[in-house]
Amino acid sequence: MKHGVTICHFTRNRCFWHKVTAHPRALESVLRTAHQMIVETDGMTDTLERARVSGQSRGEVIREICRHLAPFQTGERPITGGTVIAKDLTIDSLAIMDMVMELEDHFDISIPMNVVAEIHTVDQLADTIQKLCARR
Amino acid sequence: MGLFDRYAGLLEAYRDVRTTGYDPFQIRMERVLSPTEAIINGRKMLLVGTNNYFGLTFDPSCMEAAIEAIRAEGTGTTGSRIANGSYTEHVALEQEIAEFYGKKHCMVFTTGYQANLGLISTLAGEGDQLLIDADSHASIYDACKMTQAEVVRFKHNDPSSLEARLRRLGDRPGNRVVVLEGIYSMLGDSAPLREFIDVCKKYGAYVIVDEAHSLGALGDNGRGLCESTGVIDDCHFIVGTFSKTLGAIGGYCVSDEPDFDILRVTVRSYMFTASLPPSIVASVRQALKVVKAKPELRTQLWSNVATLYEGLAAKGFKLGPEHGPVVGVHLPDRMTAIGFWRAMLDAGIYVNVAVPPATPNGVSLLRCSVCAVHTKEQLEHMIEVMTGIGRQLGVLDDRTLRVVGGAR
Ligand SMILES: Cc1ncc(COP(=O)(O)O)c(C=O)c1O
């Protein structure tokens, strides 16, 4: 059985709309990997529900990260998946650890310090959060 | 990339710090006169930044004990306890500290830093989970870099934040090891230890408490926060230092764990560094006797804390959340803190300046540490001087002056 979702994909200042029709398993991976929000679906399947609840949608995760990083943005450069947190922003290592603590509580996960040490970009942080959310 | 390029940001910050003409990180005490006075830059200064909470560095009985020990056993041990043997006095000191806490075992280290570094990184091993307070001392953070355990931080002094993290571990295998401090070294606030212990019990976690700044200061017998909150028996490991209240140098850990002594051949910061010299062991043993014999020093310390804390609060300074032997004065930014520190020095008073990244939440602080042997006059003079500087630098304005005691 196939299901369709409409996805709004934000890239810099532009936004693309996709209509995706696929098997639930494939949809799940679409939802996990894009920087976007589900806008509408034609009938929620269990899989989609799981992606939304236990796993977090990529868009939601990225949005939450950006909310914490916004105060450390420099100049006009937008924060994107490729932003190197410690380098492209004015955030110091202690503030990064404090942000991680807030994200942990928001998503009800724990991100060990040695894992944080390996994270450089916004995308990597989002990957980690999604992975830990899915494992919950 | 050059070796020092990665420190470019730090170098810049350090340059800022030195613009005042003095380098707070390279202050030279030309001569220390007493626990509360020293000659700095050719001038007699009032010392309010030494961690010398009981003023025991100049206690005649401690000094005599150290001198006698040097005459009897020489200046140093020239080796480690494991490779080169213990002196009778090392063992006696360990017994005395264990007795002081009513615990079965004690291990003495060459510094408190090494005690934390070695113990924490060894106790929590591969497959274990180490949970630390976000405002932990550098020695605890450094242990986290060495451990094979997974490390998670919880919000400072927040038992519910610890509980959330223990809960999330669910039924994953591995020991849970929680590290807390009695009194925190920057703002002088103490941990809600009883609440933390309740959470740890609920989740079967081991507890390590670092009483570095609370030894002597808290508890009816000066054992620290674990005593004043009645949880000594619930603390699996209590760590501390000889470098503050006891006026010397060294660290210790006490515990009732039956196999505790295996740590002597597993903790590398114990095994691979020279043991404390006889003079230090002797002065520490004597200082511990003084702590037991003179509870009035504790009373005097807290009375001085009240004088300084309430005096500064009444003038409108923003201070740490509660009375403590460390009084942290919040200042709006790094440069104001450094300017304030420098002005204090010019006025003959030495305190510490603490700026990011050494401080929690990026705050800039003047860190004052109170001594039992400060006189009321010395502290009142200090409050007056700080009020003057505070007004001059615009840290205190007329409006805040009217909000008497409203400093939080
Ligand atoms: C909380 C805490 N633990 C440990 C230490 C280290 O003590 P020591 O000076 O004995 O190395 C300090 C002192 O700076 C401290 O503040």
C-alpha cells in the first residue's frame, strides 16, 4: 500500500513543495532525512506516526536547534545544516554543552559528552538527536 | 596551522585582561605576611581571595609540626607510595581522616585535582554512566576526558535534571556514578545534597561528593555538606583537599566500599606521582586536630561571611544565591570585572577575578573568599572600598542603592 505526503522543503530563503508517494518505509526515510515539515498526508499510517512521535521529524529537530543557535549567528549568514557550530557561530564550548542539555530535555534523550565531541555541524547534531529519539 | 593558532581567541581575551596593566593570572605575592595580608607590588594588601578559610597556613602548631617533620624525615619522599613505599605518617594520616568521617578506608593523594582526576576516571569505566553537575570543577571535567564511561551533564544543583537523565538510562547495563560538590567554588552555593541522594538511591547510583570548599566550613564537626545534611552514610565516596581549610596541599578520598584498596593499584594519578612530603603530612594531621578542637573557627568564618555578604548585598551588589565561604560578586562583563579587580588592587585589596570560560553561564565575577581570621574592620573596609568602585564604574547606581538587601 502506498501513501502520499506533501513536504515543504526549506533551503536558505526558498521553499520547495514536494508531493511524495511511496511505501511507508520509504516515506519514513524521506521524513527523517529532509530539512522539512510534513504539511499534509493522505491518511496516517503507523509508520508515519512513529516517525513523528518516537522519531522526531527532521524539520522539528532542525528548527529546535536553530532556535538555540540564533543568538550566536554572525552577520547575514543563515544557519544551515552545514553550519559548523563551534566555528561559524560565536558560541563557545561551554554554551554548546548547555545548549545540548536544553535539547536533551526538549527531546527527552541524553547525548553523552563523547558523542557531542564528535558533532561539528547542525546536520550531525540533528542526525544524533533523531537517532536517539528513534531508540527511545 | 601553527601550534598556538588554536588559542587565537584565548590570546585575544588574555590581552584584554592585561590592558589594565596587571595580569591577574600572574600576580606575585612578594611576601605573604599572614593569612590575610601580603605585600604585592611593594604594598601591603588585604587578602580576600585565598581559600584559606580557617587561616591555618600560619597556625603555629601546624607550622611547628611541619618543621619538626622536616628535621626528622627530610624534605621529600622522592617517589610514589606504590613504587617507593609509604611513610608511617602517610598511613597515620589516612587512618585519621577515615576516623574523622567514620568511614573504613581513606586514600591520600598529592593534590585534590589528582584525587578527582584519578578516582572518577577509574571508578566509572567502560559500559558505565557518569553523571556530573554542569558547574563541576575542572578536575571533574578532566576525569570525564579520561574515563571510558559515557558522560552526561545535568543542570547545576537540579535534582530533577539528574533524575531525568537517570530515568532515560532505563534498564541499560552499567553502573551509574554521580559526582557532586559540597560548596561550588565560583558562587559559593551548596548542593541540595539530600534531594540528590534521594534520586541516586531511587536509581541505585553511586555518589561521589567533593567537599573541597566545605571541609571545616559545614557540619557540626566540619566534615562538610555530607555532615550538615546528614547523609555521610549515603555518600559512597567523599573527596576533598588539604589545600584550602587545612592550609597545605594534598587530596583524599574516604569510603566504606569493601574493596576500596584495589584503587591503590588502579588509580594512575596515585600510582605514578610522588607522595606528599613529611612536612605536609605533619601539618595536615595537625590542622585536622585544630579543626576538631576549635569549632569557633567555623562560627567565626560564617559570621565573617554574613558581614561581607550582607554588607555587599545592602549596597546593591548582585551576589551568589546564598551565604558561603566564597562570595561571588556578579559584574556585567569581562572588562568591568577586570577593571573592578584592578581598582581593588589599587585600593590595597586582593580578590580573584573569574571570567568566561572558567565560569558557569558565561558570567564575570569577582570571587572573594572569606577567612575566619579576617577582622570585622577589614571586611567593613572592603565593603566601603567596593561600594566606591562600584559607583565609579557604574555597577551600582543610586537606584540600586535604595533597594537595600535586594541583591539576587
Ligand atoms: C571543587 C574542587 N575540587 C578540587 C579542587 C582541587 O584541589 P587541589 O587544590 O587540592 O588540587 C578544587 C580546587 O581548586 C576545587 O575547587
